[in-house]
Amino acid sequence: GSLRGSTLGPKLGAQEWAATLYELKPGEASAPYHYTWCREEWALVLTGAPTLRHADGGSALLPGDICCLPQGPSGAHQLRNDSGAPSRLIIFGTSTARPMSTFYPDEDRVLIQFSDREGLLFRCEDRIEDYWDGEPGAG
């Protein structure tokens, strides 16, 4: 799509935090609705009026608004531009270069990341209830 994101962290000398500038055209989103474990994010609105979809519904944001997107289900979020004008925002977060997991409730999938370049995507319906299920000698 036409989503543009510029990684700011390396340009600023960051080692433990990431910062990405998003320019969202009308109808675009920064990412699918999701939440993470082992990563906290913050969003700062620069221009426009994006909508924050969160676990309790949605909130309209304005320039200068900043919000914390904590790890876990209570921090589930999506930033989307439902307005008729472009919107710019920066999303700050702890580094993606370390292990973490991202859950996508709408898709019922989970991404297990080992680093910012390596990970595995699973369907939640494929989970097993018993760790020992199918293991030799179990039971």
C-alpha cells in the first residue's frame, strides 16, 4: 500500500527504543489490530486526527495527543486514519530486536519473534491443550 514509515531510532542513536514516523493517508492504518508481550509502545500524534481502536472501543486523537499502549491484551490497539486528511504520528517502542510475541485478535493468529528479522506465525486454533499430547512415553 501507500503507507509510509520512516525508522527514526538509528538516526537518533537509539539502542533500546525504536521510533517510527507514520504518514497515514485517509483509510490507512499503522498496523492490524494487535497487542504484544515484551514490548511497550507509545503513540504521539503530530498532525491530523487518527482514531485509536483499543480494547474498550475507539478514541479520536488530535495533534499533541500521546497515549501509552502497554503490553498484553489491555494494550490491544490499532491507529487508523478515518478522516479525510492525511495524518502523521510517531510510534515509540521498546526494541523489536529482542524476543517478543504479537497477537492479532481479529485474525486469531500469533507471531513469535526471535529478532527483528526472524519469527514464526501461528494460528491460535492450532494450539494444543496438553504439552505432552502426542509425546512418546507420555500418559
